[in-house]
Amino acid sequence: MPCSCINSFQGKNNISLQSRKQYKSVEHFSGFRVSKQMGFPIPLRNTSSCFQNPCKAKREDSEQTLNNDNITLDEQTLEQELQTAIQQENYSQAAKIRDNLKLIQDDNKTAVLAANTRFYNSFRNGDLAAMQALWSKSENACVVHPGVSGISGYDLVMGSWEYVWADYEFPLLIEVKDVQVYVRGDTGFVRCVEMVKTRGKSWGKQYATNVFEKIDGRWFICVHHASYVDCEA
């Protein structure tokens, strides 16, 4: 999925949290902080469009435990076999194939939801090593932080997370609500609402889409796109 990369972010991708002090020369406005060194705004997710009207989040546990990451059967092959069995009017065989197909799809959904949970755990704890391990190493990896253009490429994506986290105190309060998951073959995506809060701040509400791809039997996030949502919506 192509995304427009922020040109001024080039060459700034190797940002260390230990050296975050050099990026403290910033201005704040409307939930953003603008880096004078890097030249573009980075959002503060806990101060979204509802920062003047704090809202309370009702906790809904959407996290699920990893179950059977390694799916050995081929979903597309089973779909072809299902169609063949139906055409041959072998309905008992078709029923068995349909049951096996459903098991694979359910397992894939569980695995994608588990990967989504690990993503938000790394976000919650500011765990850069965990975040690095979760992302696809592809140049097509893309992150769209709220209110900012897309950032493409694994190294730049990782640098953006370090920079976004520079003003946070961990752990964050993050609640994930209204989770929907869809999986087809080696691609899956999760749609959800993320509520983010840090000490002394109001809740920030974002609508997020997280896209995952299966590589060597494991699910990796390749796209994270978050947009502000009014707390009254």
C-alpha cells in the first residue's frame, strides 16, 4: 500500500529515546507538537479533538490469547476443493471441507487479534524492541499517525514511534474498543477505536486500522493508520 512519506523525516529515522532531549524545542497547538528540528507536526494522541471536553472510556476487553500461529493448511486450496466437491455433488465431503475451512479462518482471526494485542501492548509500554519485532521489515510498511501524512519504510516507521513517544510517561492507559477483524489468505486487518490517556491528560480517541500480513507462518503488522474521532461521536 503506497503512502506519501514525509520528506523532512528522511535522515532522522535513527532517533534514540536516550537522545530525545534534542527534540524538546517544540511548539504545542491543537493537540500537536511541532518539531523545529524536524519541521513537521507530531500528534499527541492523548489530546485529540476532545481535549477540552474530557470523556470517560468504558473498558471493554478485546484482547485475545494467541492460539495456533502456524496454520498448516492452505485456505485457497480448501476453497478450490470445496467448489469441486459441490460441483461433483459430493455434499458430505463439501461439509467436511467447509468445517475445516472455518477452523482455519477462525484460527487466523485469533492469531491476527493476538498480533493486534501485542501491538497495543508495545504501544502501552513504549517498548521499542517489541514494536520493532512486530512490524514487517518491508519498504512498504506504513504508519499514519493522527493528523500527519503517511510515513513509509520500516526504518522511518520505527523512527516515528520513537519520536511520538518522546513526550509520554509510561505505561500509558490504552483501551481498545469496537474491534472488528477480517482475514483473507495471508492478509488480515483489524478495525478498532483506541482510547489513549497519560498522566494529567484527558482521553484521546482515534479510529484505527491495522493491517497484518503472514510471513513464514507469523503475522506482522504492515500498516497502522489512526485518525482523530470527536469524543462526542
